[in-house]
Amino acid sequence: MYQQKTTRGLPGWPIFIGLLFMVPFCIYRMVLAARADRPWTFVAWLLLEALTWLLMAGLTVVNPNEARVLLLFGRYKGTLLEAGFWWVNPLTVRRKVSLRVRNFESGKLKVNDLDGNPIEIAAVVVWRVVDTAEAMFNVEDYEQFVHVQSEAAVRNLASSYPYDAHEPGQISLRMSAGEISERLKHEIQERLSKAGIEVIEARISHLAYAPEIANAMLRRQQASAVIAARQKIVEGAVGMVEMALDLLSRRKVVELDEERKAAMVSNLLVVLCGEQSTQPVVNTGTLYQ
């Protein structure tokens, strides 16, 4: 397992100017040696010219939010992190690694949730490289590693929670967006830590029932909503009836026996819970006829 170590190069501009001066100077000295018929002097200046061009190969540019991983004969020598124009050993291999923040959106994955219902789910992962040595040497291709491990984490998360909560306080994929996002980020980070990757954010971007059960689940959701609404209506109606009977009793507007109270409760519940507007009936007789 490799760990990142920072290295520095020599300032590039002074070396570049010096080498740029050496190129024509060596050519000039070779011409003089050839005219003077000095073969060994000519060869020496020729070798110096070749060495100058070899040293030119050590010049490298590091852009902002980029790094250069240096390898010398298969050995990791360090990472250039500071942006600028530098000179390093020309025999080193310099691999560019982007340190910019990137995002990846998985495709729509079809998995079964905790209840066994087939669902479609996709996620967006925001990430960046924080350890260039681990990213380059611990995994084959760190970008592909991010994609594969992120999709595996999304699949595992989707199978660990139900699509909808069936009990109060239960965590679900649809209703607990904050908790699910944190759980997804944590799981992806665990998988990518060995590759020198930091997960900045992870969230679900698409969530739906699979097409083959979407209509049935929609009817189920509608039925649940209707039942919940009916429960609220009945609770409110019972409270209003109780309040009406209590006020009539305390203010002594009318004395009702148990049978009349039952009839009044029945009528009020019909009026308050009915979906259709009620039509009043005027009683022109006595209270009991």
C-alpha cells in the first residue's frame, strides 16, 4: 500500500533560459571544432548538445488543482502538488492526476427493497482524489473503481431499507432523504478509502417502483392516503360532536335523553363525515315525532 509524499522540483524558468542558451552555443562550438579539424572536441560538444536536450525533457508544468506523480525506474519518488513551471529529473515518468471535484451519476439500477418490492434507483456521487499515490498504485483504474463501487453501495443500500415507511419513525428510502444520503455517503467512502478518494456528497437522484408494479403501488398509496384522511375526519367529527353535547348540557339549552343523544350523534356524524352536502329537514312536530 502506497502513501502520498510531496516533493518539489527546481524552478523551471532559470533552467529553461540556461538550456535555451546552451543549445545555440553548443552548435556554435561544434562548427568551430569542425573547421579546426578537432574530432574529439566536436564529439564532446555534440554530447553536451544531446545532454542539453535531455535536460529539456525535465521541464514540466503543473496546473492548478492538478498533480504530477513521479516514477523513476518503477519506483515512486513523490508527487508534485504545487502549481507552476518546474524542472525534475528528466528520466522520471510523470503521470497527471486531477485533484478537481468531480461527480458521477449511476444509471437506473433495478433492485429489490427490504420488503422485496422491485424498485428503480440512481444516485449522484461527488468526489475527488486526496491521495495520488493510493489512486495510482492501489487500484487499476480509480475512475472505474469509483463507478463500480458506488453502484454496488447503492444496490446494498436499496436492499437494506423499505421504499415506504410502514411504522412511525421507520427509515425509508422515500421519506428519509437526509438519513439515507448520509448512510450512502458513509458506505461509499468505506469502499473508496483504499483508493485515496474522498466522497464529498452522495444522494439519491431517482427513486421509483419498477414499471411492473408501479400501478399497483400507486393504488396502494392512494388507498393509504384515503384511510389516513378518513381517520382525521372521523377524529375531528367525534370531537365536534362531543363539544356540541357538552355545550348543550352546560348551557341547559335542551335536555336530551340517551336515545335523543344517540340520534343527534348519528345525525351530526353523517353531516360531518359525509362526502355529499346534506339537505336539512325541518321538524314541525315535537322532539319525539
